[in-house]
Amino acid sequence: MSFVCTVDVEDWAQSTIDTNLPITGRSGRNMEYLLDLLEVEDVKVTCFILGKFAEKFPECVKRIATEGHEIASHGYGHVDLFRLSPAEFREDVQRSKGQLEALTGVPVKGYRAPCFSLVKDSIWALDVLAEEGFVYDASINPGVMARFGLSDWPPQPVMVNLPSGLKLVELPLTTLQMLGQRFPVAGGGYHRLLPWLFIQYAVKKTLAGGEAFVAYCHPYEFDPDEFSHLTFPLPLKTRLHQGLGRKGFEAKFKKMLQEFKPALAIDLAEQTNWPVYTPVL
């Protein structure tokens, strides 16, 4: 089964502190740095690109497409999905999808909600995505989480049977069964904090079981000096939660790419043998 590496292309402060903040120049430089790294490693990844990032850095988005990475949508403004009405959500994804397709000339088939904020009360969003022409969603974390998640969702890709009669593939983040529960092990803060040997074990165990491993990261995780350049104070708790482990992240990321050659999310989603799943609404 496939190992899939995804990148949520966004700005740290705008996505984490306040969605009304402007996109910083640092986020563009971080993404260019990551693209250089991916070029050296000769791998292609799936990029869920925020609309506000694409507005500020259109040439970077074009480079992502030109270099063969998958262009997918992260919505426009990084507002939690469950804070939007169905009409607002539809407008958000239409804006992002249209913007990315106009910039790159390639169809956008995948979507990921900000902060994996597709929760039980917002499953209706999958119908909207299917109606707007998306092939797959990658917004669900089926593990035990401090914030959002759907612990009763199937832990592997499924073809979702929707109330409208439409279908959409869901590619959930990978979790690992431990102590009777499923815990996230798929990237981001988890890969900043977990040792490489455990990450390696989690990927190997998942793939050996014939399952898909869907990982994620952000460009800012390759920037350990970001907090020293902030123009506003940051509480110690936030510094630790968002910054701890950044210095060692890149080395672990490179090892992961070198050992487990990634596939694109769309290639995984377009496989035709996924079990059908009907959510209980």
C-alpha cells in the first residue's frame, strides 16, 4: 500500500494565531526552501494550498505545479470548517478551487480542511465537496486528539456514500492502535516530537499491514528560527507547543522520504477498490 506525503501550504501566524493576520513573506521563503529540498530528494508530494497564500505567492504556486507536485485545496482563509455555514463553506471552496486552477491550469481534485476541522457536526461538507467536483477529502483525523477528530471514523481510506447519492473518497490521517485506542502518528507536531525510530516503526507497521500511510507537514516546521523574528509576544506555552522539535524535524523528514518513496494523494484516491462507508448522521 502507498505512503503519501502531504504539505499544508500556509503561514504559521495567520493559520495558528489569528486568521485575520496578513500572510508573511517568511511563509513564502519557507515553501521555496521546502521545494528545493524536495527537488534534491527527487520526490513529489501533494500540496494543500491556502487561498490567501496563493494570492500572495502566485509564482510559488506555479512552481509547485511545474515541478510535478499535486495541487490541492486547503480552502481560502484557514477558518475552521465547523465555523462556516454550508453556503459560506461552498463559497470558500469555490474561491480556492477556481483560484488554484486559474493559476496552474490543472484540475484541483483534493481538499483538506484547516486544522482537520471536519467533525461529526460538519459531515455535510463532504456533500458540498462532491458537488463541487472534488474526488477526495483528506480532512479527518480518526484518532484521539486534544482538539478535533472523529475517533469512530474508519482508519483507512473509504469511498463515502453521501446523503445526496454522490460519492467521495476520504483519505484519513494515519493513526496507530495502542492501548486500545488509535493515536495520531502522521506528521506535523507528532513528527516534531516523536523520535525517528518510532516514526519509522509506525510507517513500516502500517505498510506491512497492507494499509496506506498518509502523512502531513507544514513549511514552517522547517524554520526553527521563526519565533525569534515575531513582532508580537508569544506565550511560553504556545512557543513550546508550536516550536518544540522544529530543529530536528528536517532530518527526520528527509529520512522518511528516502526510506518510503511517496505517492500522490490523488493516485491513492483514484484506486477503485476502496470499501464503501455510509456515515451515521
